[in-house]
Amino acid sequence: MVSRRTFFASAVAAASVSRVALAAIPEAVQASSADTAAPLLPSKGRPYNPVVTLNGWTLPWRMRDGVKEFHLVAEPVTRELCPGFNAKLWGYNGQSPGPTIEVVEGDRVRLFVTNRLPERTSVHWHGQRLPNGMDGVTGLTQAGIEPGQTFVYEFVARRPGTFMYHPHADEMLQMAMGMMGLWVTHPKARHPQIAEVQRDFCFLLNSYDIEPGSAVPKPSTMTDFNLWTWNSRVFPGIAPLPVRRGDRVRIRVGNLSMTNHPIHLHGHEFEVTGTDGGPVPKSARWPEVTTDIAVGQMRQIEFIADEEGDWSLHCHKSHHTMNAMGHGIDNLLGVKQDDLAPKIARLIPGYMAMGETGMAEMEGMTMAGPANTAPMMGGDGPYGSLGMGGMFSVVKVRRDQKAGDYSDPGWWAERAPKGSVAHAVETPSSNAASNAERHEPLNGKRREPLEAAPLEVEVRKPGGHDHH
């Protein structure tokens, strides 16, 4: 839900924005829901086809004397990462990430930024061409925005594309706490390198280290994050991407986490059509199913949704599709625990042995964990547990999805054609074991089992951090 909140004059220092100017500041619009908001159609100014921010929303603006005005409020927020799991973050206008800002190429934009954090901040407009004094680097291009102050940024959106915004003040802490957002500049006219699309999605990649049962991220973590998120959501809390068969679909993905992410789409080929630097010339594109997005980069992919079904979209680093992930877990694969588990259970009531046959048993686990903790691998699909978490969602392609309809159409399994789903088949019994395994006669002679030669293994560990 988006609601309006009155901005009080006493919260702004005269050194930044005068009290006369204060009366002209637009209201600070707030969001309280983690649901995906409907696209915000422009009521004034030049027309454009708005984006849909996954589990997010677009910041409303007002036109004043030919200038588009926005009001961002940097403040502590509570963000639901998935049902039953809330985090105490820092963000903008009630949410983390902050709202998406949408403008048109050539627009003059005025952005008021109010600081309700306990320390100074600033806003850097990542990737924008603008006057140096508007670049938002504390101590270099401007003074910091102190608690209670409001600063104003003003510049012309000079080129179309997808950009980001984030602080350049105590970056390690403020970005680790969730302070970031997306900016989309739509082309002012038909562009030879920018196609018209029927669906236009966007989201940010970010990560947190939040101890199970806790709610506040540890900002000093550099590599060992346990929550990998899209727009500060983890699966099963990430919304699907519903599209109509035949739609040209654009997905804009910005990375402000601490590592790269190979984003992979099932069932379709796409092209990378844009970066932070602008549209990619058509002659420089090629078909892909995975694109790697480095830290601080944006990649814009496009494809024709011509295959009906529920198609996975996820980071292809396997531990980035898990939640509440621990890094100090012993490898118990193949280790018999029948005798040990009861003894441990006498010392630790409720202990349950796991990992002997793999971690799939965790998918349907109902064992109670600490309060306010995401399931490690959660989310139910039409055939049982999906066994996924973290950076995972589903592109749902349907022929009867109406234009402009972003509601969840349900599972494809409910309408999948007969014979189009993998299924179990009858197999021969244990007679399939090989002669070598059973040491049975071969060519009329009994073969003795071979003795295994001693195996020497030399393990070399890389130095430095264990990067993800």
C-alpha cells in the first residue's frame, strides 16, 4: 500500500533547504507493502511505458514549472524478506530498496533528499551524466546530508537507460543495511537500439548477513553472506514474472551486492540489450541463456516469451539459491549416524541427524527454528517442495494472460498437456547389478575382485578470502 505522509518543517535544517523553499517540497510518499505494485502510468509530461519493479514500486512525482520533482527520505525501515521473516534495514520512503525513479530522456529532474538516519548520508546517481556537484560523493562533490537536513539535487536526464542510486557516505554500512534503488530513463522518442516491449521488469541484486533469529544485518561481513536477495526478498518471498505468450519481455537487473551473479533463464534465449553505459548496438548482441552481472553493473536482457510454462529465473551459483546458509557445516555425506544421533539427542533435545544422504531432506523440513528465520530451502510447487531459496523466481508464460495483467496465473502443471511432464516408469529389479559388482563368472571363469591400489591425494588450498 502506498500512503502519503506529511513532511514537517522542523525536520529540515535551514543550511540545506530554506524554510521558504520548504513549503514547496513535494510530499514524501511511503510504501508499507512488499508486494509488486502495478506500473505507475504517467499523468503528466511526456508519455512512456512504465516498468514493473519486482516486489517494489515507482516513486510518484509532481510537475512544477516544467521540472519533475521527487522526494526521497533516507530512514530506518522494516522489510519483510519473506513471509515470517522481517529485517531491520535502512532504506528510502519506508522500503529497502527504495522506490524506482522513472523519467524521460531530456527531463529536468529535481530530487529532494531528507535524512532521517542517525548519521550523515548522500545520494550518488550511479551511471548518470550530470554536473559534478550533483554526483553525490560526500566530502568530494558535496557536504554530507546531516541528520534532519534536506538537500536538493537537480539535473537533466541526458540519456536513456537503467541506472541505480545509493549513498557515497559510510558506504560499507549504509549499503550493507539496504540503501539503494533503481532509476529508469525512458527514451523521448523511438530509438534505433531500444525496442518496444510488452513487459518491462526491474530488480536489484543485494545480500545480507543476518544471524538466524536476528533481524539486523552485520555490515562488516565481506564474503560470507547467508541471504542472497532480489529487491531485499528471498524465495519463496520473490514474486513471479507473469507474461503473455508472444510478448517481448525486458528484464533490467542491477547488482549492488558484494559479488557477481550469473543470472540464468530456463526455456528461452535472450540478448543483453543494455548496460549502465546505454543500449548495446544490435550488431554487438548474441543469443544467451545466462549473463554474468558484476558488482556495480546493470544488465538489461530481452526475449520473446514464445514457450508456455513456468520457467525458472535464478542465479546459477547454487549456494545463492539457499537461505539462512551456514558456512561452518561439516560434510556428513555418507556418514552413518544411526548410533550417534540418539546419544546427541539425549544431550540436545530435538537434535536431528541430517546430511547423510544429501541435503534434499531439508526441503520439506518442518522442524522449528529460531523465530524470524527464513527456511533454508522453501517454497512449495505443484509437485512438492521446490527446494530453492534466495535468488529464484519463475517467469510464467500463458497464452491467455491479458495485456497489462500482472496477476499470478497459477501453476502451469494445472494445464500442462498430457504426456508433456516427466514421470516415473517401471524398471527392472536388482538383476541390473553388473557382473563385476557381484563377481559372477565371466566367460566361464570366476573373476577375483581386484584390490584397490593406495591412492595419494595432495590438496592445495587457495590463499586469501573464500569468495562467493
